Amino acid sequence: MRFDYVWLRDHCRSASCYNTKTNQRSLDTASVDLCIKPKTVRVDETTLFLTWPDGHVTRYGLEWLVKNSYEGQKRQVMHPRILWNAEIYQQAQVPSVDCQSFLETNEGLKEFLQNFLLYGIAFVENVPPTKEDTEILAERISLIRETIYGRMWYFTSDFSRGDTAYTKLALDRHTDTTYFQEPCGIQVFHCLKHEGTGGRTLLVDGFYAAEQVLQQAPEEFELLTKVPLKHEYIENVVGCHNHMIGVGPVLNIYPWNNELYLIRYNNYDRAVINTVPYDVVHRWYAAHRTLTTELRRPENELWVKLKPGKALFVDNWRVLHGRESFTGYRQLCGCYLTRDDMLNTARFLGLQA
Ligand SMILES: C[N+](C)(C)CCCC[C@H](N)C(=O)O
Ligand SMILES: O=C(O)CCC(=O)C(=O)O
Ligand SMILES: [Fe+2]
């Protein structure tokens, strides 16, 4: 392991440098001489001791150093995940969690969250079919993200809002709120009523499809990570005037390790492409077509019929959803949740997140 002297001074866990009650640094890093070198260095079986020119002593447990050295770190930020197509997901036989165990036991909640982190979708069963009970469920794993659609939303095909979701039409696979600078992390769906036919929900793992593009055509994958796009929500119905714009590429990757963390895919809400020069536009359409072909492969489609009592949580940064057209009266409720706070709950339960 190699350590930089400024790093060793900066991470000093002595009482004057670090507050263990708040887990916050007290040391002003800018006051450390960038050429600092310890006066003396000593190491025994468990501890490294450094004495700095001003006499301050820093102690490091060797285990702590192993855990935190650059060499010891994987640069992966994302939690483990299993990319799936319909067969992989069905073979895995991921169980739904029972509502009571989800609400009343940490084991039930942990099992649910583990599945959600791995697959980007998870179900809770035997939920009382009301908006209030769905809200209680949602609040168990995260914080509700209030948006222009409200806190808990509740909708039928009444076109009360200027969006296709509020009709009986089919909706092709997409992620929601692509027109936010930070798209909502999680979407909760609970069908409270459906007297009619059709209306099944479609789920597709966007990360699985993106991985296929990376394997087949890495230059197209790269283009989808580089070209900025606008998505837009323009609504002008009685009482609702909204104009939201979000900018970002289809595939969002971490620049330090190319790990994919967010897919923004909504062909309905994609705005005019005016951020890209002429010669790139055509290549972008070709790359977008390759991704769309993967997303549309029937073997990648998971179809489920949402019924009263069965709540679905979808990772909106990863899994695309859609629906079949339907007839009759259909009532869906749900909400958006923040991702950070779901991860917070997962960590509290001891999961790697
Ligand atoms: C009905 N509900 C509130 C869930 C959302 C409707 C949002 C629809 C929008 N086209 C989008 O994809 O973001
Ligand atoms: O009606 C549905 O099942 C889903 C509609 C939809 O895409 C949404 O509400 O975000
Ligand atoms: Fe949607």
C-alpha cells in the first residue's frame, strides 16, 4: 500500500482532527502544508504512528488502512445487481414479500430490498387496496418525492392531466420523469380496481439491454452516453400549467469506471434534438435504434397483471415500464420515491448499497 503524506495527515482520527460523535472532519485540510512529511514514523503489529513536524501524533489501525487504501478499494459504486431478461427473472423465482412481514419485520423488509437492489423490481402482496395503505408501504422504504403529479397520485383514464398515461391507450416501454434534471428514483404502482380487459404491465431491464449494446457495438454505447438530449413535459389543461425540461444522455455512466447508473428512455417525452451537430445526429439515431431493438426483444419483456393487493416497486433509473391498452374502468395509485433514502434504509438493514 502506498500513502500520500497529505492524505495521511488529512485522515487523522485524533480528537482534534475528527469528531467521532458526528463522524465529521474538524481538521481544516487547507491548513495542511502540501509538502508535509512526518518527523518520525513507527509501526507495530497493529498500528502505524506518525509524528508531524508540529508534534501532532496520528495513529492508524493497520486494518483501517487496508480497508481504505486506494489499492484495497474497488472503485465500484453501485450495489451488486443481476441483469435479467424474462427467462432469467422467472427462473430466479423471486418471491413477493407479504405485506405484514414487510411492514412489521426487518427480515421481510430486508428480503424485499435485497431483491429490489438485485433486480430493480419487487412486489408486495396482500396490501389493502387503498391509497392510504400504499402510502404506508412506500414510506417504509423511502421518502415520497412530491412532484407536479402530487404526493400520492391516483389516476384513471379520464384525461384529467395532459398526458397519455391518463388514457386507455397502450404505452410503450419507458422511464418516467426523464424531463427532470434528476429523474425520480423509484415508482410505486398499485392497481386498486380494474373491471375490463387488457391493461397488463410491461417491465424491461434497461441495464440488460444496454449491456447487449455494449457487447455488440461499443461505439454506439459510447455515443448514447455522450450525446445530451432534452426531454420535456408541456402541459396546459385547466388548472395545470407545467413546463419541465431535463437534459442528459440516454445512458449515464460514472466517468471513473464507466459503470452504468441511470437510463433515461422515453420516446414520447423526448424533445427536439438541437444539442447535436449534423454529422452526429444520424449516428445517434442508429445507436438509439440498436438500443431500442434490444429493449423490444420479446425475450426481454416481463408481463404482469397488476391486481388489487399487489404493489409493484420499480427502479426508475434502471427498469422501463409500459402497459397494454385496456377497456373498462381502471384505477391506479402510487407515488415516486427518492433513491438515496431507499439506499439509506438498505444500509441500515446491513445490505451492501
Ligand atoms: C401518472 N403518473 C403520475 C404516474 C405519471 C405520469 C407521467 C407521465 C410522463 N409521460 C412520464 O413518463 O414521466
Ligand atoms: O397505466 C399504467 O399501468 C402505467 C402508466 C405509466 O406509465 C405511468 O403512470 O407512469
Ligand atoms: Fe410511466
